[in-house]
Amino acid sequence: MPGATETPVGLRTIATSDGEVSYVVTGAGPSVLAIQGAGVTGRGWRPQVDGLSAQFRFITFDNRGIGNNRRGDGELTIERMARDALAIVDAEGIDRVHVVGHSMGGLIAQQLALTCRERMKSLALLCTFADGARATRLSGRMLILALQSRIGTRAMKRAGMVRMVMPRAYVRAHDCAALARDLGDLFGRDLADQPPIISEQLRAMSGYTALSRVNELSGIPTLVVSGYHDPIAPPALGKDIASRIRGARYVEFADASHALPIQFAAEVNALLSDHFWAAERSAVALS
């Protein structure tokens, strides 16, 4: 049932200084840590895991307070969630790792890279931003979409969420109810529900910025991907990140919105595969 919390096959749990964190390892090859955004469990990476786990060892997890991971005590912050991500890498005994983050996961990925640059093989930032306050500031369009996802019948709320993360033309060309079911399965919740943790995650985002430091990530092989129709992470924010990281590659999908890694899974997987392998070759050449 979409939205039900299930125990994934191969779930591993580790103790951290302020609670436990669970994660799943799938596949074989160079390690990739995949970090999800607000309101989405690690299952949101299934299109990437299914498409790339024959080449890479994917590590996915639920952020604090969602899915299989408890919130724990204390304030929820991007820094705290980045410590969770690092704890997973340490528990797996990984010296250097490819890191990919989507939306809020992109902020966590940037904080992780700023904290322990030497552990980064590469960085992939999908539909994200360097300044959480800019992303959480409601535009007129986002206000309308947010209201549509919270007001009305459960079917109306699901449709509102679909419109928030998928382009208008794409939604018109598909069965919206079916899209809501598919997205709910990947998000790990019924799209009609708004768990309280989402509000906390949004507050954590609004209180975090890497804008003044993101240039420090120059030299790390970095891929930045945006969707032209994304109201949550508009392309201008992705371009801003790429312009500040020397050598970063920027790719924009003309027909995509915030759920770009789901809508264009094959294309995103191809980009990620090329990006990871290029970083692998570069690491070998430098060794």
C-alpha cells in the first residue's frame, strides 16, 4: 500500500551519537550515497537503484523522522542530517564515496562535502539549491501549488502534489490518479498526507545556506541538474550553484520539473553513470 512503512530487504541499522540510522545497500561496484529530499524516503531513489546497481553499490536511507528512521531528540538541522550521512559512510568503511542529493538532499550533500571534502569522489546535485531560504520562500505559483496539495478531498490533495513535482503538460498527458499512486509508492507515503516532519524539514532547509562557501567545492567533480518547470528548485538556483563551483557541469531538462529523476530516470541514470565513471578515471589518474 503506498505510504505504508515497509522494512526493506537488507536493512542495516547503526547507532549514532544521538540515535539510530537505518539504510539499505544494493548492488556492486564503486559506492554511491544517495540522499533524498523533504517528505521522501530512500525509496525515492528506486529508479536509480534499479537502473544503476549493476554498476554501482547504492546506499540509500530515510532521513530522520521519516520512513524507518526515528526523529530523535533535539533540533532537526541540515548539519545533523549530514552527520547521519557521514555515519553511514563510516559504518560501511568507505574511504571515498560518490554523493548524489535531490532537493533538500542536495543541501545535505553540500554540507557533507564542505565538512569532509577528502571523502568525496564526486558530487551530483539534482533539482536543488545552495540557499535553503531562497527555495522555501513561497512564490505566487508555489503558494497556489502548496494550497492545492493541502486543501480539498484526498484525491484533490494527491493531484495537487502531482502538479507540484511534475510538469503541467506531462500531468495532462497521463492519468493523474495513477501518477499519484506511483509517486506515493516512491515517496513512501500517500501523497494526500503531510507528515509533521515535512514542516520540520522545511524549517531546517530555510535555516541553512552554503552560498558563501559553495565555491570551496571547486575541484570536486560536480554535476548539477535542473528541470525547466521546477517551482521548488528553479533552474536559476541550479545555475547559481554550477557557476560558483569551478569545473561543475550544468544540465537542464526542458520538459522536467522537481521529480526529474523519476520522470526522466533513464536519462538521469545515463548522466550519473557517465559522471561517476569519469570521476573514477580521474581518481585513478591522480593516484
